[in-house]
Amino acid sequence: MQINSAKDLQVYQKAYSLAMEIYHISQGWPAEERYALTGQIRRSSRSVCSNLREAWAKRRYEAHFVNKLTDADGENSETDTWLDFAKDCAYLSGDDHKRLTNECRIIGSMIGAMLNKPDPFLIKSHA
């Protein structure tokens, strides 16, 4: 399969799916968490996707590409942290926590693989 857009990347699709699942699950969280936990976990999970899109747009320059992938990885780690808080505050079941944090781990591994070998994703200049 040819990759024409960041949306074609499996890591992007997994991150987007996770962000949407977090959105739906967090709709039932207490109103007092709206600007704290709920807003933060929604923002960080969505930022994984947006940083992957930015990385894709900057793949002509390896340093910029790696920088945005690093940002995506950081946002993914932040999402994992917020999932821990959600579980410990009893907003998220143990089973949901395990499933969602496993998805974070998989996404982190995929981003890590891209960071370790960015060359296949870069646009090569023909100078």
C-alpha cells in the first residue's frame, strides 16, 4: 500500500481511534473534571494525531520530522498518565484502563520505530 498522507499511516489511524475512544468514554466523567482531567486527556490524545500530521508535512527535513515525532511521543506518554489518573479516580474501569494503556504502548512503540529509522519516511531531495 502506498502512503500518500499521514492518514494512511497505521500509527495515525491507531492514535486517531484512541483519541475518539477517549472522547466517548470521557463524556461520562464528572463536570468538575471538564477543564482538568477531561480537557487534558482529550487534548493530549488529539495532539498525538496532530503532531503525526505535522511530522508528515515536515518529512523533507529530518530534524523537523524527528522533532514532531518526539512531540507526538511525548503527548502519547501524557495521555497514558491521564489514563492512570482516570482509573485511580474511579472514572475508568480497570479493564478499560488496561486496554487503553496497551493502545498507548503500541502507539508509542510505533512512533519509537519511526524515530529509530526515519529514513523510509523522509522525502529525498534530488540535488
